[in-house]
Amino acid sequence: MSTETKVPVAVLGATGAVGQRFVQLLTDHPWFEIVALAASERSAGRPYADACNWVIPGDPPPFASEMMVSSLEPTLPARLVFSALPASVAREVEPLFAQAGYAVCSNASAFRYEPDVPLVIPEVNADHLALIERQRAERGWSGLIVTSPNCTTTGIAMPLKPLDVAFGLRQVFATSMQAVSGGGYPGVASLDILGNVLPYIGGEEEKIERETRLLLGHVADGRRVEAEVVVSAQANRVPVLDGHTICLSVGFEKRPTVEEAIAALADFCGPDAVRELPSAPEHPILVRREPDRPQPRRDRDAEGGMAVTVGRVRECPLLDLRLVSVSHNTLRGAASGSILNAELLVAKGYIK
Amino acid sequence: MSTETKVPVAVLGATGAVGQRFVQLLTDHPWFEIVALAASERSAGRPYADACNWVIPGDPPPFASEMMVSSLEPTLPARLVFSALPASVAREVEPLFAQAGYAVCSNASAFRYEPDVPLVIPEVNADHLALIERQRAERGWSGLIVTSPNCTTTGIAMPLKPLDVAFGLRQVFATSMQAVSGGGYPGVASLDILGNVLPYIGGEEEKIERETRLLLGHVADGRRVEAEVVVSAQANRVPVLDGHTICLSVGFEKRPTVEEAIAALADFCGPDAVRELPSAPEHPILVRREPDRPQPRRDRDAEGGMAVTVGRVRECPLLDLRLVSVSHNTLRGAASGSILNAELLVAKGYIK
Amino acid sequence: MSTETKVPVAVLGATGAVGQRFVQLLTDHPWFEIVALAASERSAGRPYADACNWVIPGDPPPFASEMMVSSLEPTLPARLVFSALPASVAREVEPLFAQAGYAVCSNASAFRYEPDVPLVIPEVNADHLALIERQRAERGWSGLIVTSPNCTTTGIAMPLKPLDVAFGLRQVFATSMQAVSGGGYPGVASLDILGNVLPYIGGEEEKIERETRLLLGHVADGRRVEAEVVVSAQANRVPVLDGHTICLSVGFEKRPTVEEAIAALADFCGPDAVRELPSAPEHPILVRREPDRPQPRRDRDAEGGMAVTVGRVRECPLLDLRLVSVSHNTLRGAASGSILNAELLVAKGYIK
Amino acid sequence: MSTETKVPVAVLGATGAVGQRFVQLLTDHPWFEIVALAASERSAGRPYADACNWVIPGDPPPFASEMMVSSLEPTLPARLVFSALPASVAREVEPLFAQAGYAVCSNASAFRYEPDVPLVIPEVNADHLALIERQRAERGWSGLIVTSPNCTTTGIAMPLKPLDVAFGLRQVFATSMQAVSGGGYPGVASLDILGNVLPYIGGEEEKIERETRLLLGHVADGRRVEAEVVVSAQANRVPVLDGHTICLSVGFEKRPTVEEAIAALADFCGPDAVRELPSAPEHPILVRREPDRPQPRRDRDAEGGMAVTVGRVRECPLLDLRLVSVSHNTLRGAASGSILNAELLVAKGYIK
């Protein structure tokens, strides 16, 4: 795709923490060019640098700093929009954009559970894009909405995918230790989390349990069928900046040996069409053999934050296997994940 | 027990972090009086204040600061010794004391798994002291060794005990988020743990799995019988100073409702003889109803660090119930736990 | 003072973090009894337990949990009110209470700089209460307002007082490393402070510089005269929960030796009338000789959080002496400081 | 310099934290090629991957992992050696290498204060290399030793240099808040630093005070003359991973306005010869105008960790100006600083 033909894109909710990540990641993207940054009325009409309290690493790119923030109206000069909106706003705004012909790649939870809206991790279930046809037909949209999962679910569904394919996943215990950046900005108060663990994140466990089944499910007759996997999640917040750590115990139809499981994980690469996308990691899953890895601070940035690192693959006295997963919650688990979805849409011809 | 009749006690390994806790907790104890502080040859012969780098909260008590550190010889003017020795040293030294007639209350793992050595949490399995008779008979000791469990196991076995009694425990998933003080001093390097999670603590998972079965087991014919419970543990270190947090999923013979489980937990009080011990908490288990409790920083000190606080009792999609437990790893889970064991020995007439 | 004659008191701004400290500290206070908890209209009329998200250690005292929150009207059945209001609200509300006859002990900055309002640390400048006469006369109040200083200033002015008395203070460099609890709740976002230092706290440096001069000043002819001390402050936020640490370099009229300075600090005890107050520490200043003390986590709780701990007293190549101070910012530096002021008012006969 | 002519280099003390940084930074360096990794006898003879517990971000480069660790004998096939040795070992080993003809770029403090050994930050005092002539003449060395300063001094001397040139520096107050990585590995115990400040780092204040005077001094008649600047330093450790923050108050011969000082800082670029070195940052000093910058976590990586970021430039009530500096202590302040020195040696013809 030559520079001349870059797809003009916009970011909805551009001033928040995830929005900032979109701006950062889309700067110099080979296929996409930011032409508008949109946010709530409070920010609209102001230069981005003024409207935005930049909280992620680095500085706002100069081109963005000077851009005037647009309002959330479906009149942006873009064909594709990335949504970093809060769920309640997304529920109102995203359909207006889809209706108006935009492809919406959403990081919000608002439409993840709609039966005709794909919830996609390209390496895991690129084929779920098939739902778009029904989505457009039933809703009368010329545009579309594709969603990416909750940041914690991403670190679970990715390593479970190749294990499911090879051994037939049946049961999952997942206990997460999640970074504070998952709560947005200002998010978690330092008085709550310094030297502490918060054993509760509102709505998170339900999302993890449901989205894991959706991602590992399949599409039949234009309808999404959930995977028959029982998932039990316990979500915790820990004083880590970025990177979610998840302890998993998993049960299978066919019990693999540890080495068979490691081989399935290490060999995983997703469909060919996905591997060639610009943001796709060379190895979606990295397997570490050291006894004390993965660790969020040391492994979250693997492959530019796009790989999930797993380790401690070992037998489980109760189910079949235990393992630990670390993934970058604001890259693979949020903005980068949506960008990969957008690249897939382009590659599959959904963006004209 | 009047002041005149206080039992003279010594602390073995008095200069380490757990040893310091023993010194702190035994100061002004109603039943015990420290008469000797013993440590390795490096420290022996020096005033305690010089030999010891005090790392726990507060200051060393003045009486202890001036005491000369003794060597680890079984010639101390005590009847009871508290052992905060590393396992490898404990293995050599503790039997010499037991042989010489001392009652050894050990915090070390060295003898926990010997079939004739009680591993005890008074509220959970005070009756395991019955093993002492066999211990003395077979080993020819006039003294004895009683051990207390690993700090993480304590936070698991205590809440599981009343649930086991009421509903028949069968399966346990335990994922721990453990404080750095559990690693002793200097212990975990700040470069490893600041803003990070370490998903591995050497030997910890095996200890948790085994000790939980031992503590919930019973004594028959002078022999300890492990409980028939399958335990799967995943141990993590998090940047918390004190207080271990554990996410539990548990399966029972008879599935309780959430409220039945909460009632069993809240009503738990251990045997009468234990409730009257000076260090026994009024409520060994505190149940919190807030959605985001227990938290290590906010709940570890409940009842002077002797209560285990549980919360988030709820159904589990895979087993029967999920809950979260927080306990103070260096108080209930270490020094205070051993002191409660010692008090039980006195109450049961084992210390003359 | 017998229980029957306890002074009925109220807390204004009772639901915030400092308000919670007042509630906690006034429970079982020998002289004071909480009869009302007042807060903004959002909270008024609700039970305190519902209106208040308890963020400080421990649990809300049961008597308070059930109390209905009053509105901020000067019709409370108290004679003395403790104000934990934000400055902007305090500016409106506190004079209404003083006008209506209440003694207001304020933790807010709103009136600290009024020439007729005492800014007091009892050990430092109890005699500034003399301003009250003028305050009442000029404002026509039957009540009064007495303020306590900014939490960081407290840790500076207390150790400087005896040095000023003995050696004539002239210059002060103060670089603070302040705990997050100083910012209230939710206060500092964890995304800002985890693994970080914030070299700026709005308005703090000006407060430190001015209040230090006021506290060390004197009252002449019913007017407050600032001390002729040049103060340069640099304020930083660090990832510490409680306890402000301050590095000081100080210049004097008469250069003391290190030992002379230590003697002046260690011997400091404030006026007799202050020493006998129920909340007064035995030693307002504790001097540590270890090279690496004071530390906020290890020294903030000295004497129930009422003592300031200093250490590293040594020569300065530029001015005369360097030293480090640690004090508890929400106890001595906030709620407990105001309570000590209130006790002084009672002892001096200002509360009928 | 073409690839064929890369200078063969070795790292002494290659297995420690700073040694690992050298290995990481020298991989793919345009001028240098690692041909040997040397360490103490404990590591010598083992593959680097085995001998080394990699603690810095990322993974050891594959070429290094397989290299056998050499002993610290001056028989390495290199012309230039980077020393990350502890001071006590450096004192013995570095002269042997200099004697044997190696150019030693040392990060150790062992020889920093020798009158004939340059202590260099290229942008600050590249001309001090002139001492090498005398060093070789007096010691009879065919090689040489050049040292780089203590990591904290670097963040002080760099911003003070242009201010000194423009306004005549006379007095400096420096209070540091230093990252734990400055203490090496394992370094600071997590039990000491979590949620805490340590107001003491052994020997640090003396190093800062002395080295600042040396770096800002000049060379006359082949001898180094200290700058006539009075420096008072207070060093603290804070729970930050990387990046030292320093609060400075400075007095000048000619008091500049804030804007004059900012202009001098922002325009600073060091000598031409330095600007062209491969590791030299485009802007050695970055000035931030936001009120709350610089911050260690957000600014340490500026210009690849080679720039010092300053901010909060403002007047001082006591001296002339106050400002805050942040620099990366293990990059600019350690390994990268030594590499820049080595590049300067090459550019100046000292490495044949």
C-alpha cells in the first residue's frame, strides 16, 4: 500500500489514555493517516495539545498537538475510525458512525456482545469478520463495527487458542494481576493501590468469562456460537504500571504433556493473512523456559507489546496444565489490538 | 499464670526478620519471658543491638538490645525455644534442643513433613498435638518439636477448615499474591519487584499443596492422615510489604450457598481451649461484605494480625465457591502463629 | 476533666480523608466527644457510613457509622468544631461558625495568613493564641478561629524552633519528599506516581516558606510579626503512603556544633502547659543517630505520629547544618495537630 | 569509520548490572565491537548466559550469550576496555590494563580523583583529556584510564556547565532522589524501599560535591584545577526504578533572569567534536516548561537516555535560581556515559 493511498482515519475519544495510544501508534503507520481527532464537547474546538493531558510515555506527536479536536459527529473526513470512547458514550456514538458509512474499530465494550458484531483478535478468530455481512444487512449500515476484547481477555484467549485447537479446551481458571493503566486516567487512586492489592475490578470477571467463550467460538450460518468452555475468573489490581499477568489452570478433552503444550504455543502463528499485517508480531506467543518468567515489567514489551509471553507451563493437580501469561494491556490489549483489527479489515477488503 | 511463673524462653535465629518479630511479640508476653537470644556464630557473643539489623516496624526493645547473643547450643536457660532458623540449620539444631528436653516451636519447614511432628494451627488442628507422644517415644526425646505452617498455607487452611467441617472440602485452587516480607531480609531485590510481579517463589507451591492437606488431615492411631483434598497452588510475589492475598476456588462434597458458607466462616472460633489463649483472636476469621475487600494493606492487621480476613465469597462457574483471603504473613503466618502454638502447649500441659 | 464534662465537638468536612482522621482520633478522646459530623449537601442527611468512603487505616468507629451527616450550618450541638474543609469552602463556612460562637480549629489554609488568626503548633508558638483577643474584638465574633499549618511546614517548623531559640535561625533550604496521603482522596493518580517522582505540588512551596516565617515569628502589641528568616522550599511528591521527609540546610546567627544542635533538638519539649495536654508527645522531637534514619515508613508513627523524627544532623558546606526530618503528615501534620490546638484552647480557657 | 575497522573492545565486570548495560549498548555500535567479556574468577570460563543473571530490560544479545567469560587478565584481544568493576577491584585491575596498553574507560570511582586521570563528560569538559599525556608520562603507561562520574553528579554537572559559563557558578544546593538501579543488583532490599525513602547513600554526597567541582574545573599546565564552587549535597533513595531526580538551588556571580538561564540551558550543545559522536544526543539538555516536569519515569529516556531534562527553572529566595534535573542513571549516568567518553577518545586519536 503506497503512501499516497493511506486510509484517512480518525480517533474517537482521542484525549483519554487509550486515545493517546492510538495517536501515538498511528503516527507514521504505513497504511493509516490520522486526519481527525474527536472527543467530547469539553475538548472539541481546542488544539489537541491543550485539550489533552498526555499521560502515556513520550510526548504527543507534533502533528497531533496542533490539530483542532473535532466533536463526535459522523462528519469527519475519515473512512475508518478508532473508538477509545467510554462504553456509555460508545453505545450512542458508534452506531451513528457505522450508519454513516464509517468502519468503526472499537476498543469499547458497548457492542462486543451483540450477536452480529465481531469481537476479534486476528490470530485467534479472524473468520468472525464474516458476521459483518449480517450486521450490515440487518442494521442497514454501509459502515460497520468491529470490536476488540477486554485487555485481560486478550492475554487469556491468545494462548488458549492453539491449545484449544490441539487438545480441545474444556475448563479454565484465570486469576489476573492487572496493571493500573487498565483503569484509564486518573483511574486507580494511589492511596488505594500503593503497597496494596485490590481484589476486585467492577465487571471484569464477567467480561473475561464471556469474551473468552466468544473469541474461542465459531461462526455458523452467519451466527456466532460460543465455545463450550467453562471459565472462572478472579480479577485483581496490583501496583504495576503496564502489563497484565494471568495465572491459568486449564483442562482439556485430550490431556497434553507439558512439552506438547509448549510446542503448540510456540508454533502458533495465526492465519497467513494475519501474519503479513504491518502490526502483526512475528511470534504472537513467546514461551519462556526460565522458572520466574513471564513478568509484566520485563515481558510486556515483547515484539513491540504485540506478543503474549507465557511461561511456567507445568502440570496441574486439579485440571491438566498450569501456565502464566503476560501481555501489554494498553498495546496488544487495547490500542494496538484495534489497529491490528483495522489492518485485517483493510486486507480483507472491508475498507474501500 | 502469674508473672512469677513465666516460662523462660529463647529465640533461635533471633537476628533475622522472623527472629525480630519473636523478640517484639514476646516482650511483655503474659506467659513467656525471653531469657536468651541465640543465633549463628557470626552473631554469638555480641550485644543483640549490634548483631541485629532491625528491619521490622518499631525499635528493638531495650532489654533485648543489651542482651548478649548466645550460640545455638542446647544449653540455654530456657524451657521453650522459638525457632526462626533457616530450614537447613533448623534440621541440625532443632533435634539437639528437643533431645536436650526443650520444647521447640518452630517456624522452619525442616520437620513439618515428618509423620511424628505436629504441623499446627491451633484453631484448625489442635488435636494433632497427639503426635507428640509418638514423637517422644520413637525418638527418645524428653523435649519435642511442634511446627507452624508456611505463611501462605495459613491464609488458606484457616478459612477452609470451617468449610471443610460443614461441607466436605474436595478441591482447591489457590493463587497467591505474596508480600515481600515473606522472603526475609534482604530477600527480594527492589530491582526485581518494583512495579512488577514475580510469578514464582521457589518451593512455595509444593508447600502450600502439601501443608493444606496435612493441616486438614486427622490423627488416627498416633499417625497423621492427610486430608483427601486436591490442591493446586500458584504462588506470586507482588510489591506489597506485608500481608498475603489469596484467590481461592473451592469444591465441596455438599455445595453450600454463599450465605451458608459465609455463616460457617463467620461463626468459626476454634476449640474452647484455644479461644482462651492470650494470643488467640476473638474472631479467627473475619468476613467482609464490601465488594473490594479484603486488601492486604487494609486488612492484614485485623485483630492484631491474628485474624484471617475473607471476602468476595461468591459462586464459581467451575467449582462451587470463590473467595479471597488476606492474612498477615509475619504475624499469624509466622511468629505469632508459633507463639500461639506455644501457648497451646502450655495450656495442654506439655511445658512443665 | 471528667467524662461528664467532655466538650461536645463536631467535625466539618467529616467524610474526606482528613475528616475521617478526626473521627478516628476523637473517638474515646478524654476531653472531647463527637456530637455531630457535618459535610457538604451531597452527604448531609445520610448515615455517615453511607456518605463516607473510608480510606484511612482501620474501620469507621460504629458510633460514627450510624450518625446522620449534618449540613454545614452553624446550628450544631457543639461548642468546638474541627474543620477539614477544602480551603474554598472553609473561607465561607468557618467565619459563620466563629460568628455563631463556635471555636473553630481549622486544618484548612483559608485563614492561616490573616493577621488576627493564630497559626499554631503548640510546642512552637502557643503564645500566638494572644491574637484571639484582637480577632474577636475586630470581627465581633463570640467564637474564634485557630489554624494549624500545612503538613510539610509542621515537619520544618518544629525542629527549627529549638535551633532558632538557641542559635538564631537565618536561612533555610527545604526539599520535601511528600507522601501521597497529603493530596487527599482520590488525590494523586497511581498512573502519575507509581515508580515516579512529581517535582511539583501546587502552592506548597509558597505555603512552606510563608508559614515557617509565621510560626517562628512573635506577637507584639496584639500583632503577628514574621520571623526574619529566608526560606527556600522545593516540594516533591514520592510514592510513599504516609510521612513527609524533608532535607534541610540551615544557617544561623551563631553557628552551633553538630552536638550542640543535637542537644537543642533532643531537649526540646515545648511549654509546660503543652506537655500536659492529652495528645502531646513526650518528646516532640526525636533524634536518631543511625546514618540512614529517619525514614518515613519506619519513623512516621513515633509517639503515636505526634513526634517529628530528625537525623543525619551534620555540617553543611554552604550554610551551617544539614539535617533530615520525618513527620506524619495526616497525624501531627493535620488532624492530630488541630486536636492538640483544641486541647490547648481548652487548657487556656478559651472553650467554656 | 567503516565496519571493517571497528575497534575491538572488551567489558570488564560484564556480568553485573552496569556490565549488562555495556553489552546491550555496544551491540551493533557503529565504531566498537565486543570481542571479550571479562569478569571475576567465579564467572570466568562459563558461557556469559550462564554466568550472568540478566536484570536489565530486554534479553542478552545472542552473540554475547554464547561468549565464554574471560578472566580479568590484561590479555584480551581488545584495544579498549570498558570497566564496570566495583571500585575495590577496579583499583587493582584497571592499572594493569592501562600498563599493558589498553585504553580503559571506567565507570568505577577508583581513579576519578587521581590528579592525572581525566574525569569526563564530553559536553562538559572534553578538554580534560589533556591530562592523559601527563598520566602516561608519569606512570609509564602505553594505555590510559579515563573515568566517568558518579551517576548523580552527571545530572548536576551537565545543566550547571552552561550556567557556569554564562553566569559564573558560585554555590550549589543539590538534593537528590535516586533510583534503585543506581545501587546495582541485588542492591537495595525491597523491604527497605517499598513505600519508603532512604535519606542516605554511603559516600554519595562526598562524590557529588567533589566531582562537580572537578568536572567544572579546568586543566592548567597539565594539572586539573577544581572549580571554586561550594556544593552541598543531600542524597536520597526513592522507590523509582531508573532515573535520578535532583532539586538544585544555585548562586552565581552574575544573577541571570529565569529566561536567560533557560536560554543558556536550551542552547547548550557541547563542543563540535562531541556533537558528532555516534552516542551524543542532539540536545544534551532539554528544558521543559510544564510546571510538573521533569519526572524520572517520563523523562529519563529522552534522547535515548542521553539527554538531561531540566524544568521548574525559577527564582530562589536564598540563592539565585532553583531548577529540577532528571537524567537516566544507568545510561547517561553510567554505561552510555563511558561509551561517549570512548567515542571521544577515538575521535581525538587516543585509540589507535
